[in-house]
Amino acid sequence: MADAIQLIPGNTLITATPEEGRQLAIKMSRLIIKATQPDAAIREKLRPVYAEDPAMLIAAGQTVAIEFATIAAANNYWRNNG
């Protein structure tokens, strides 16, 4: 890979709030797609395919949920729920 992609922005999973954690999960999910398919033109070409496929949209949501669970764990579920 010519340009290294930083898969964990800021090199930390620690966030101040659950909302920031959710935003980080979305960012990380998008970065893994970029790392998997580094060609922006191909990603752009594929976007309409998955944008109209319910199964692919559900899979994207699941990916974000998995990333969010990882971030929540790293944050001790936001300092033990409160």
C-alpha cells in the first residue's frame, strides 16, 4: 500500500462520550472499506450497487455496530455507565 491509511484515527479508541464513540465507529468502518478497496473510482462505481441493496446496508450497519462495541469496551462502557 503506497499511502498508509490510519485505521484508528488519532491512534486511540478513547472518546469523551458515546456519541463521539459512535462517530468514531462510523469513521473506522469507512476506513476499512477504503483499505480493502483503495481505488476511489471503483468505490464510487460500487456505491450505487450497495446503496440500493438492503442486505448490504444491513451489513454496513453491523460493521458499525461491531466497531462501536469495540470502542465502548475500550472506554469501559463510558466509565462504567456514567
